[in-house]
Amino acid sequence: MAVIFLWLLFAATLSSCMGNKNMNVLCNDKDRHELLEFKQSVKDPMKQLSSWTTEEYCCNWSGVQCDNITGRVSKLDLHCPPDIQCLEGEINFSLLFKLEFLSFFDLSSNNFKTIHFPLLNASTNFSNLEYLDLSMNYNLLMENLTWLSHLSSLKYLNLSGISLKNEPLWLQHFTMLPSLIELRLSGCSLNSENLSLGYPNFTTSLALLDFSNNSFHSEIPKWLFNLKDLRSLILGSNHIKGILPNWMGQFKQLEQLDLSNNLLSGPISSTLGNLSSLKFLDVSFNFLNGSLPIDIGKLSKLEVLAIGNNPFSGMISEQSFTNLSNLKSLSLDSSEFTFDLGSHWKPPFQLEKVSISYCKIGPEIPSWLYSQKSLSYLDISSSGLSFNVHDDLKFWSFVTQIDNLFLSHNSLSGDISTTLINNTQIDLKWNSFSGMLPHLSPKVIFFDIANNSFSGPIFPFFCQTMTKEEHHLEVLDMSHNLLFGELPKCWKKWQSLIHLNLGSNNISGKIPTSMASLTKLQTLRVRNNSLFGNIPTSLKSFKSLWYLDVGLNEFTGKIPTWFTHLSLALLLRSNKFSGPIPLQICELSSLLVLDLADNKLLGPIPKCLHNITTMVTNTVDEGLFLTYFHKWVLAPISVRSDLEDLPLFMKGQELNYWHSLKLLHSVDLSSNHLSGSIPLELVTLSALQSLNLSHNHLKGEIPSGIGNLKLLESLDLSSNQLSGEIPQSMSNLSFLSFLNLSYNHFNGKIPLGTQLQSFDGSSYIGNPQLCGAPLPKKCIQNGKSHSLKSMEHRDDDDDDWLSWFEMGMGIGFASVFWGLLGILLFVRRWRDAYFQGLDNLFLKVQRIW
Ligand SMILES: *[C@@H]1O[C@H](CO)[C@@H](O)[C@H](O)[C@H]1NC(C)=O
Ligand SMILES: *[C@@H]1O[C@H](CO)[C@@H](O)[C@H](O)[C@H]1NC(C)=O
Ligand SMILES: *[C@@H]1O[C@H](CO)[C@@H](O)[C@H](O)[C@H]1NC(C)=O
Ligand SMILES: *[C@@H]1O[C@H](CO)[C@@H](O)[C@H](O)[C@H]1NC(C)=O
Ligand SMILES: *[C@@H]1O[C@H](CO)[C@@H](O)[C@H](O)[C@H]1NC(C)=O
Ligand SMILES: *[C@@H]1O[C@H](CO)[C@@H](O)[C@H](O)[C@H]1NC(C)=O
Ligand SMILES: *[C@@H]1O[C@H](CO)[C@@H](O)[C@H](O)[C@H]1NC(C)=O
Ligand SMILES: *[C@@H]1O[C@H](CO)[C@@H](O)[C@H](O)[C@H]1NC(C)=O
Ligand SMILES: *[C@@H]1O[C@H](CO)[C@@H](O)[C@H](O)[C@H]1NC(C)=O
Ligand SMILES: *[C@@H]1O[C@H](CO)[C@@H](O)[C@H](O)[C@H]1NC(C)=O
Ligand SMILES: *[C@@H]1O[C@H](CO)[C@@H](O)[C@H](O)[C@H]1NC(C)=O
Ligand SMILES: *[C@@H]1O[C@H](CO)[C@@H](O)[C@H](O)[C@H]1NC(C)=O
């Protein structure tokens, strides 16, 4: 009896485990045939469909589910995990129409390129399909949406990441779906041209509308008012302008409202306090002003409140939060609120995330923070904070639990050498911490203590760690402190490092060969220390390195030639490197910045520099640029800001966004012992914006084609032995804002051209044979040969620049560039916050990452 009972129990358990796999029904032959046809028609590099064989029962195939009674295929889930692209080729919609019982079809995150639609007559009706997800097939060409009309039962539709820009009637097509509940159209390149026209009649069943990450430039469309039963309205990351309409207060069912990253202005209407179901409110990154209505404090269901990065003003008081007992996440970054939260205030909530950077909450750490026991994210950077006596002990014991801790740009101080840092990310840069370095637990991934006053040797930090476990540290920035000692040899423990900055300390000694074990390193900066010796060849193991800065040390030996993958920047300035400039430099075909200045380099300037193709292309290679951009976005802020802080980037503020791209390309070979002439090939580097060859022994003439360097903004050839006349083509350099030709042997008349005369005499001084404006020395008669011809070459600067731009970049690129790099480069505060906004919304990338 007991045996039978156990057997039954076993059987029951077994069958419930297999519940989904419908082991008791037979697979329909016709469906199996269709699925095998489908398998035949797609490329499957990851062998996702390997279980789809005739041997195996088709309801058991991966991704396939059958109806447990009829045995017909009812569910096909072939989505791919993010970042792996599984299936490729064409989606043949015949399949969809042949599997009559299919109700669920998910092909998201694959790499399908085209869709084939069978010829269908108007009355064909596939009434079973309820769920369709084709999202994140980024390369899928979708010419039109006429096929939607055959899917009358569709409830969930996700086409995010598929461009629908070729379908002007997109909105109409979606309104034809009578059963729609969720519509996700994020990143579909939609624009608002047709958005405000007419009153599209969406079905009243619609509960979720996601139009985020498109190009809507209109106001919030009035027809949304008809969708009062919506539960989620997601319009983030567009260019929506205008005000928040009062009628939004009538969306009584609304749980999620995301209007972040738009151009909304005006105050938040207090009617939003009527959104009694609201759980998620994100209006960050807009231009909303005024004060926060007290009524927001009535939203008792609210879990996420993100209103940062708006020019709000007014008071945040205890009343602002009266009923927010369910609040889990509060973001008020970069707002001008005045905080009036009493020191005995007991908040009604227990938050997990607090982000209040750039708010005037200082000078003391707000005492209500200590009541929050579940925090896993705290950003109080740039808030004017400092510790009172003994406060720091309380603070450090409070924050040990907080995984992501951002305290940069305050006046926090103290000695934390006995603290064990056990946060996943911790950012202490730009404070006043002192004393020896603390120890890190293996858990730490991001540790930034740049610009403090930490002192002492670096050896214990790296080598006397408290654990035998391997560290997970990926980003370490200890630059601008008072650290000293030799570089340690125990790098094996730190193999996960990706970005390492030890710059501007007093670190001495040689680079140990053991550093070669940091094979994941992408950026290495040891600028401004007292390091010497050769750069060991073992570092060729840095296969991913794209930014190397060893400037301002005492390195000797030849220029290293084995960073063959290096892109972006090679910065060796102010060392004692000797010998010739190796030709291998020219193989760094995607370099943007080459700085070998102030060394002991000999010999000629290589003729092959034009092999650095990024410096040659007059047009910007979009793909290449986006590659940099990607690296840049993924790099920590400290890396990005270092790039910005390169001298070349400084002119930034006065220039418009487009110019910023130009500022990236530069070659600096100044203050060496280079000889020979300026190679003619150099003038083919037409993307170059800054060229410095000064303080060398260069002879000969300036190549007459120098005018080809149309984007040049800064040219320094001073203190050489260059001779001859200044080429007329130089008057073509319409962007030139810095010129130094002083202390050479130039002769003749300075060519006429607004630009060349706009520099003062010091640009030309030390060339006794030179004459003409702006020098006081007048040219004598035979200087006449330099006619006014050059005046005719003057183009309109802007036209010139515009055509350059139009040649190279399409509108798509323009908007990426405007939207991302523009903000990124120059409005740093907004830039930081922008990325935070991005990550809140879309990317699961941490703030610093
Ligand atoms: C389906 O797979 C399960 C194991 O996962 C197996 O036990 C069962 O026999 C299979 N059904 C058929 C009909 O092959
Ligand atoms: C069939 O599956 C549905 C849900 O998918 C379930 O509710 C039902 O009980 C199942 N029927 C049988 C006979 O297993
Ligand atoms: C699509 O599939 C059907 C059968 O399912 C087939 O007849 C047709 O040729 C396929 N079309 C393309 C373009 O592959
Ligand atoms: C349209 O297709 C259906 C079946 O798909 C068929 O029954 C009907 O006859 C077709 N109508 C015309 C006009 O071809
Ligand atoms: C399609 O079928 C559904 C249900 O079977 C029906 O409600 C709808 O009216 C039909 N649509 C068309 C265009 O025939
Ligand atoms: C819709 O696009 C498909 C290809 O994507 C094409 O075959 C079809 O003719 C188009 N239909 C209309 C009405 O433009
Ligand atoms: C559908 O689209 C959204 C964007 O709205 C995306 O985040 C999501 O991962 C997609 N897929 C599913 C299954 O929701
Ligand atoms: C926004 O949409 C574009 C496609 O239009 C996509 O490439 C990009 O990844 C999306 N951005 C986010 C943050 O989802
Ligand atoms: C939508 O815009 C397109 C142009 O992109 C235009 O041809 C079309 O007529 C517009 N549709 C409506 C309904 O206004
Ligand atoms: C939407 O419905 C309204 C009234 O119900 C009607 O006047 C309007 O024409 C409809 N719009 C469309 C595009 O069908
Ligand atoms: C560090 O944090 C983890 C939880 O993330 C915890 O398990 C561990 O005990 C902590 N280590 C120390 C030394 O506090
Ligand atoms: C420069 O490129 C040319 C071909 O474009 C190649 O033949 C030459 O070897 C390259 N020079 C160097 C030094 O890499």
C-alpha cells in the first residue's frame, strides 16, 4: 500500500514538473512540418533550435509549447538573451498564419533582417494570436504595417527597436487593433509629424503605451485624454515640449508616468496629486520649474519619485512627503530646492535609493538619512557636505551597508585607513580625506578617491590585502593624492581591473613586468609621477588598451611599439624617450590624439602619419565614431573627464556642439630633437585640429598644401629652422585661432587673409626677413609678388563647415551626436546626470559606468 502511495506521489510530482511540456498530448504533424520549414529558413549560429529534430516530440522542442488538449502549437518563445544574437535571416510570416492555434509568438532580440508576408486577402483573420514580440531586432526592415490588420486579437505588441520611419500611417495601424492592451514602441524612430493630427481612436482596453526613445517634437498629444484608463504612459526620451496638461490629473488608473528626458516646461500641476493609483513618477531631465506641489505628498501608493534635473525652486518640507509611506526611490538631483526637513523628522518611508546630488542639503549630513535602513543606493555628491567632529564614525558605520555610494565633490574629511570598504561602488573623489589608504573587500568593483589628500605608500593597499579571495575591482582611480612608493608586483590579485589611474602622486620606480597580468586593462594612466626605466614589453598583453597616458615621468628608452591595438590616445609627453619616432605609430590607424612632446626624440617626422586614417578622413566615419563613443560612454566619468581636460578640449565652452568633435584630433611632437623637413604627407591629415611641431630642428619650407588642413585650429611651428615664404594656402585655414611661427627663418610677405592678420606680431616674431601686417615691418617693393589673390580664397566659414558636416554625417548621426556627445562634452554636470537618467530608464549600467 505504502509503495503504491509513494509511486503515485512520485508520478504526480513528475507530471507536475513537466506540466508545461504537455507530455500527454501528441504533437500535430502539420505544425511539426511548419516548424521544421521555419528552422530550415533561418540561420541559427548559436544552435538554439538544435532540439528541433524529427526524433524528438515537437511539443518538447525548446521554445515550443502545445495546447495540452489539442496538441497544436500554441506558444513559440524564441527570444534571445540580451547581447547574444541567435536567429538570423528572414521572418516568414507564412509560419504565423499556418500555425492557426498560435497565441504567443516571441522573436525578440534576434537578428532578423527582413519579414516576408504572404499574399493575404483582406478577410484573412488570424484570431488566435494575442502576443507578438519582435522587439530588439534592430536591423529588421519594416516597410509598412499593413499586416497588422490581420491580427485582430492581438493584446500585447512589442516592436521596440525596429525602425518604423517608413510607415507614415503607423498610428492609424495601431488604432485598428481592437483588443490591444499593451503597445511598446520604444526606439522605433517615430516622429510627431502625424501624432497630433486627428483623434486616433485607440481601444479602451489599452493599458500600456510606450513611445519612449523616439523623436516626438510635439506637445503632449491631446488625444491621450481619451485614454483615461491607461495604467502606464511612457513617453521618456523624446523632445516633447510644452507644459504638463491639467487633464493628466484625471488618469485615475495611472500607475506609471514616465516623461523623463524631454523638453517640458512650466510647473507641475497640483492636479497630479489626483493620480491616486500612481506608483512611478519620472519627470526628470526636463525644464520644469516652480515648486513641488504639496499634493504630490498625497500619492500614498507612490514608490518611485524622480523629479531631478529640472530648474525647480521652492521648498521641500516634511509636508511634501506626508503620505508617501511606500516610497522606495527618491531622485531630486540638480534641483534648486531649499530643504526644510527638521532634524527630528521621521520620514514615513524606508527608501532603497536616494539620489540628491547637486542639492543644497549641506553642510551637515541630513539626519533623516540615518533613519533609512534599507538603502542600497545613495548619491549625495556635490552637496556642500562636511563632517562635524565625530560625525564621520557614525556616518561610516551607517554607509557600510550601502552598495552604491556616491560622495564626490564635498568637503568630507577624516582618516579612513582602518575602514574596510565593502561597497560595490564607492566614489569619494574631490573631498578632503587624508591618512593612509583603506582596505578593500573583494566585493568592491568601483573605487574612486581622486583629488583627496590620501598619503603613504601604495604597497599595503595592493599587496597586504585582508583576504585571499580574488578582487573584483574594475575601476581604480587614486590620482591627485599624496601617495608614494614603488609600483607593487602583486597585480595578479587585481586582474579584473579595466581602468587604472594612479596619476599625479609621487610614485617612483619602474613599471614591474608583473603588471602584464592586467590583461583587461582599457585605460592606464600614471601621468605626473616619478616613474622611470623602460616601459616593459610584457605590457603588450594589454590587448584592450585604448588610452595610455604615461606623461610627465622620467621614462627612458624607445617609444613602445607594441600597443598595436591602441586607439584614441597615446600620451607620452614630458619623459626622456629617445631614438626615432617608430613607424609602427602609423599602424595605430584609429588614433585621435598623439602626444610625444618634450622628449629626446631624434630623426625625421615619419612620412607615414597619413596611415592614421582617423586623422585623414575629412568625413567622420560614423561607425568609427560610435565605437569611440561607446567606449567613452562605458568609461567611468573620471576617464571621460580626463579626455575633456586634455588641453585640446579646453576651448569647448565658446564653441558649439559640432565643433567639439573637431577638437578631438591632434598631433604634438614639440620640444624634441626632430630634424629633416615637414613631410608633405602631413598635409593630408585633413581632420587634424591641432598640430604642434615647435621647438625642434626642422628645416625646409612649410608644405604649400598646408591649406588642406581645413579644420586646423591651432598650429605651432615656432622655434625651428624653417625657411621660405609662408604659403598662401595658409589663408584658407579659416578656423585657425592660434598660430605661432616665431623664431624660424621665414621670409617674404605674410599672406593676406583675415585670419593671418588677426594674430598679433608675436605669432611671427623672430623671423627678421618676414614683413607685412601684422608685423610693423613694411614689405619693400618686390614684396608685391604676394598679391591680394589670397583674399579671393576666403570662404564663408560657416558654409565651409556645414558642407564638411553634411558630407560626413547623416541626420541620424546628427541627432545622436547632438543628443549625447553635445551634452556629454560641455555641460558636465548635466552630462553626469544625463547618464544617470539613461540608466534609470534603460541601461542597467551603473551611474559611473
Ligand atoms: C518530453 O520530454 C520529457 C523530458 O523532458 C520526456 O520525459 C518525455 O517523454 C518527452 N515526451 C515525449 C512525447 O517525447
Ligand atoms: C491545460 O493547461 C491549462 C493552462 O495552460 C491548465 O489550466 C489546464 O488545467 C490544463 N489542462 C490539463 C488537462 O492538463
Ligand atoms: C514562406 O513559407 C512558405 C511556407 O511556409 C513558403 O511557401 C514560402 O516560399 C516562404 N517564403 C519565403 C520568401 O521564404
Ligand atoms: C480569402 O481567404 C480565405 C481563407 O484564407 C478564403 O476562404 C476566401 O475565399 C478568400 N477570399 C478571396 C476573395 O480570395
Ligand atoms: C476576426 O475574428 C474575430 C474573432 O474571431 C472577429 O471578432 C473579428 O471581427 C474578425 N475580423 C475581421 C476583420 O474579420
Ligand atoms: C508592405 O511591405 C512589404 C515588404 O516589407 C511589401 O511586400 C508589401 O507590398 C508592402 N505593402 C504595402 C501595402 O505597401
Ligand atoms: C518590449 O519593449 C520594452 C520597451 O518598451 C522592452 O524593455 C522589453 O524588454 C521588450 N520585451 C518584453 C518581452 O517586454
Ligand atoms: C533608442 O533607440 C535606438 C534606436 O532608435 C536604439 O539604438 C537605442 O539603443 C535606444 N536607446 C535606449 C537607451 O534604449
Ligand atoms: C503623415 O505624414 C506623411 C508625411 O510624412 C503624409 O504623407 C501623410 O499624409 C500624413 N498622414 C496623415 C494622416 O496626415
Ligand atoms: C474617432 O472617434 C471620433 C468620435 O468617436 C470620430 O469623430 C473620429 O472620426 C474618429 N477618428 C478616427 C481616426 O477614426
Ligand atoms: C560585505 O558585504 C556583504 C554583503 O554584500 C556581506 O555578506 C559581508 O559580510 C560584508 N563583509 C564585511 C567584512 O562586512
Ligand atoms: C601605410 O599604408 C600603406 C598602404 O595604405 C602601406 O603600404 C604601408 O606599409 C603603411 N606604412 C606603415 C608604416 O604602416
